[in-house]
Amino acid sequence: MRKIYIKEEVCIGCGLCEVYCQLQHASVHDLIKAFKKRGPRPLARARVEAKGNISFSVRCRNCEEPQCVYACLTGAITRDIETGMITVDEEKCIGCCTCMLVCPLGAIKQDKEHKKMIKCDFCQGEETPACVANCPNEALYCAECDSVNKEVPAKSPSPF
Amino acid sequence: MDKIEKIKYLIIGNSAGGIGAVEAIREADKTGTITVVSDEPFPVYSRPLISDFLAGKRTIDQLNYRAIDFYEQNDIKTIFGNRVTELNLDDNIVLLESGQKLAWDKLLLATGGTPIVPPMEGREAGGVFTFTTLADAIAIDDYIRQKPDANAVVIGGGLIGVSVTESLLKRRVKVTIIEMKERILNVILDNKTSYMEHKAVKDCGADIITGHTVSKINSNTHGEVYGVTLDNGDVISCGMVIIAIGVRPRLELVNNTDIKVNRGIAVDKHMQTSVPGIYACGDVAEAFDFIYGENRLTPVWPNAYLGGRTAGLNMAGKATDYPGGTNINSMKYFGIYIVSAGTISAPDKSYQELIAEHNDVYKKLILKDGLVTGMIFSGEVDRAGIIYNLMKDRVNVESFKQSLISDDMGLLSLPETVWRNRLATVPPVNGVDCAVS
Ligand SMILES: Cc1cc2nc3c(=O)[nH]c(=O)nc-3n(C[C@H](O)[C@H](O)[C@H](O)COP(=O)(O)OP(=O)(O)OC[C@H]3O[C@@H](n4cnc5c(N)ncnc54)[C@H](O)[C@@H]3O)c2cc1C
């Protein structure tokens, strides 16, 4: 499956990944309109964390053992067998936040307005997700990795 | 003698635990025969969602936990609407209510819980219900349609009681909750948050009576409920009663067998019972609770699924330890979002409570010897999982505990080794293949 990887050593914490994620998920694809004019701001599914000179951008990494899938009360969160992606079925989601309570990265967010849970959806099938495409420092990249259920090393050699 | 069909994986119970198991079995064994038996007539549905059905927010079909062709896709045989009445451990055979017999190679008991109904007078009257199955919700729905003016008394102010109350209010049924303890939701919430819920329930028009129990359900000569009498002699008139005191493990099949039972079925870290080849999970089993460091009942959906998953992997020959669970709850009753896990208040002086409170946000951690043993977040629950996993991984947080209740809590609030570990993932195959500048 394809994954988004982070290169923490070149991330400057500028937050553009968040901005372009918001824009991608807004009803209008114009920055000014999306942020200033049309109702509540769209929510970002990526989050930049920064402390001192460390910074990185966090989003769902489609865990091998996805606790959110196991915990979901309604069956809304499942893994797409084709892509390996963890997805939230909005029809089924009741916004109960159980998935959020078990996610080790804090990568699932509550959309209070629509009473749903939201997470990175890889910009719904885009070849290059908006956060990756708009990272000025190439601190984000995507790559193929061995998909779930195939033999994969238990621990990655490097976190990134 | 009749030939008895032998099934490689026999699963009793078609809910969180049973489905967790069959999904895991199919990951490890694509062809071994699986049969799922349930005395409920429905394909797997989300039990917590029966309240949405009763509230009129979802149809029966919209409660389905898996796609309609789930069983077919996974080559699973189903026997629904049929109860297992007996286990024969000598020959590995179950007997069904229909008279049918099935032999197993590996057996999973995912029989869940049954509602607790105290032996009080009047409990068999018409208009008295429990609220743990879709059939219960359908029965209450029918009753409300017939008697739209009936008021309800809900006995028990726990999760199920509050859940049914919310649904009944949406159906414009007047509700009185009777809670024996001093406050509602007392098992999963602390004073502060339970008061928030108390107020929200009342604001929506329900009455709450705490510190009392129902000693008798009053019914007329037609056997229809017309009220309840409390332990102090007070009488409340009502047209229906919902008994929502809680559930206990459904042990009818294992009582008087060699399978070891404490409060629930005892299991090891593979979710195997004291009898080899027989596994148990979910509300019926006592699985490992990482907060208490011992096996306990933790009757919540995520733990049932995870216990089922662990059992399934082991049944299919893939040795896997149960990662452990604890009581976790996420609530959104009456529009208030609260998540809680583990110990909800400091049980004694050896525990410490850390609290942050502002506007509508309330965050509390309970700590002992540097370990987080419990948490409650309300108002703002984003990223709560970062802390829940510290509880689960038993990380000593003494040196950074204060940052965990701050507004900007994140992975970088944790020590570097911990956050690096969390971010670790499967490495790319060919290094970078797309980065656009
Ligand atoms: C109203 C309500 C709200 C809830 N809300 C939440 C919530 O918000 N969050 C949460 O985490 N949990 C919640 N729960 C709890 C959650 O539903 C349970 O923890 C979970 O369903 C347990 O799953 P299980 O597979 O162990 O058993 P169950 O779901 O109880 O299923 C067991 C199945 O086995 C069948 N069975 C038992 N014995 C036999 C037999 N002898 N023969 C044939 N079939 C048999 C039963 O009929 C049943 O279908 C709620 C429960 C209720 C009732």
C-alpha cells in the first residue's frame, strides 16, 4: 500500500500541510473563500507538532494492527482490502469518539459540526496527497510499502 | 447414530466477540470451516446502536455492523435464531434447541451478557422491559406505538439506563430514572462529569431520583404495569418500566462443566479457557485488565472485539497474546462528549489526581506511582488516545505528567523514545517515490 512518510529532520513546522489539507477538504477550493468566507473552517486531518527545533507532521498511518477498527462500535471504520487504507464510513459513523480514545497517534479528529470522526483519507485516491504536494521542504513523501497481511518486518529499522 | 457435522471453528455468539474471532480466523485460515450460532435472529448488528433505533434515528438495516454479504464473502455458515442448550465436553459436541448437534474442533464462547433482573414483584407484568437486544428495542418501540401516552420509569442510571432514557425522550416519552447510588453513571464517571450528565438529562425533561431503588412493580388485574413502589414507600405511576441495572456474564452453558468460572469465564493470555481448545471472550469472559494487573470483567465493545480477535488467531494456530484492556467509555449523551478509561477517581491517598479545567473543557488524570491508572476528558477529547496508550503501555509519566493535561498536549509531550516508537511504521519498499516540491 501507499503511505505518507515524514522526514522530521527537514520539517520546519510551517504548517502548510495542515493548510492544504484543510483546503483539500473544504467545499470550495480557494484558500481565501475556504478560510474566510464559507461557514466554519474545514478541519485538517494532519497535525503539526513542534517543540524546540523538533517538528513533524502527524496523520493516520494506517496501522498494521488498527485499534480504531477493532474499537469502532458501529463498523464504520474498516480497512479497504484493495488499498490497505483505513476508512470511516460517514453513514455508519455516530461520532462517538471511541476510535479517538484508542488511537496512539491522536490522528482521528472529531468533527463536532457534523458529529462524525474524520481522519486522513489520502485525499481520496489522489496520487499525491495535498500535504505531500505542498510541503515546501519535502519533509513529507509517499511511497509504497508492503501491504498489510503480507509479511512485513515487525519493527521498522527507523521510525521515519 | 446420526452423523454429526464436524466444524473446525464453532463460534457461539454473533456479536463483537464472535465477529472479532471470525475475522481473525479468516486472516490466518482461509478455508477451515466456520459456523456461527446465535439465538438472536439478526445478522451482526451494533448493540450500542439499539438506542438509535429506538430513538427513531436509524432503521434496523442501518444497525448492521458488517456488510450484508459478510458471511458469504468469508465463507461462514450461520445458524441464527437457534440457541445452544448444552455443551458436551467429552465428545466436543453442542446441542441446539432445534435438536441439531454440531461437533467442534475449536470452540469459542462469545455468549456476552444477560440483563440483571432482580427478583422483584411485578417484573413479569406487561410493559416491563430490559434493554440489551434489538428485540428489546423493537418491543419497546411497538409498545410506545400502542401506548404513546405511557410514562416510563427507568431502573438504573448506568450507561444502558441513560442510553434508553435519551431514546425515550426523543420519542416524547416522559422518563423518571431511579438510581440506587448517589449519582448516575457512577461506575464510569467521576462526580464532576456525572453531575454534568445529571444536569443535561434533567434539562431535557427527565426526572432523576437517586439514592433509592424500586422495591416493587405495580400491575393491574390484566397484568399491565401502572407504577412502581420505591424502597421508601413512594409510588410513581407509569405505563412502562425499563430494567437497566446492568448485565452479567451469560454463563448458562458453562455452569456445571469443567470450564473454570469466577465472575466470568476464566481465560489465559490466549483467551483459552481451562479446557484446551475452548476459548472465551467479550462480556462473558474475565480477560486481562492492564490497569488492575489481573483478569476482570470489562464489558465494553472494543474489548470484546479484541478478545475475540486474539481468540481467533490462537484458534487458527497463530499464537498471540491478548494485549489487555480496561474499562473504556465514550459518551455523547445529550450532546456532552466525555471519554473515560480505567479508575475514574482516586480510590485512596496513594493515588494522585491531576485536573485541568477551563470553559467547557475538563481533563482529569488519576495516577499511582507515576503510572496513569485512569482518565476522564470532557468537552475537548481530541488526542485522548495519546494518553490512553500511555496507560496501556504502562509508561511512567512522572517527569512530564503536567503537560498531559495542557491544551497543546501531543506526541511531543512524551519522551523522545516513546513518540519515536509510536511513529514507527512499515518502511517503504524503494525509498522515496513521490515528493513534489
Ligand atoms: C444499550 C447498550 C449500549 C451500549 N453502549 C456501549 C458503548 O457505548 N460502548 C461500549 O464499548 N459498549 C457498549 N455496550 C456494551 C457492548 O454492547 C458489549 O460490551 C458487547 O456487545 C459485548 O459483545 P459480546 O460479543 O461479548 O456479547 P454480546 O454482544 O452480548 O453478544 C452475545 C451473543 O451471543 C448470543 N448467545 C448467548 N448465549 C447463546 C446460546 N446459548 N446460544 C446461542 N446464542 C447465544 C446472544 O444472544 C448474543 O447475540 C452497550 C450495550 C448496550 C446493551
